Amino acid sequence: MSNKFSSVPLILAIFIALGGYSVAAALFNNILDSWVLPAGCAATLSLVSVVLLPRLFVRVTGSSNRWINAAVQMVVGTGVMLAALTSLNLVHVDARQPRTVEVEIVKTFQTTHYHSRRISRNTYVKGAPYQMYHVVVRFPGGKEKEMTIPRARYNQLKRKHTLEVTLTKGLLGMEIIKGV
């Protein structure tokens, strides 16, 4: 049996962790509550997995050092658990009790982005510009949230001071922004 280290499992673990954190960040865009509690729960669940399965990442890291294995397992496990918790919250949305909240518009603004244009093989340049429209709103509890909205809605909001937002509860009790 060969004792060679392969970097493929480590690279796969890095992509799984990045994917987990990316999914969680994308899903937290529509969640009103703070990310601190779900991140703490994900880290705690990951720590429990380190205690219960201490040698799970030995093959991934190629090391028998328990601290290195625990650190890699914590980073990957926290990303996976955080993505799972935020996804689980969105799985069962309580559609029976949506509530409409009137929020204060703090700021409206637009940003310019650019399409990329391919000019030859492996060469891309900045293409045509396009606009993205954003609004920053303040909820009754004092929390501010930035949201991306369509252009037609943006043009309507320039003259208003308040906006109605529909909130629903997810499976884990976190409030989800359903509609602007």
C-alpha cells in the first residue's frame, strides 16, 4: 500500500467549503435576521463533528497531526453546516402568515456594471455597460438592508419615503424577505 499524499481530496474539500460559504452568503441576502446565530450554530455543529469523528480528515490533509485535521474539518464543516442551515430555513416557508411591514427608504442609488466581451481565445475585455438599481431600507427594529430592485420599481421609489415589504418566517424561525 502506497503512503503517497494526493492533493485531490484537499482541493475537493476547499471547493466544498467555498461552495458552502457561497451558498450561505447568497441565501442570507434575502434573510432579515443576523448571520451570527446561524454561523455560531454551524461552528458548534462542526466542533461536535470534530470531537465525534477526529480522524475524518486524515486522508484529506495527508497528515496525522490532529490539530491540522481539526482545523480543516472545522472550516469545511462550518461552510457545509451554514449552507445547510440557511437552506433548511428556506425549505419550509410559512406561507400562511406573511406580514407586510412598512419600511423607511434610507437611500436609493444605482451602480454601473459591465458585460465582458470575448475578443479572441483567452482574451476578454470590458463590454457594454448596464445599470443595477438598489435601495437601502430601515426596518422598524432599526436594521438596515440593501436590496436590488428592477428599474421600473426604482423609478417609482425616487419620490417615496416608505416602502411595503412582505416578510415570512422560515422553518428555523428566521424572517425571510419575500417581496418588495
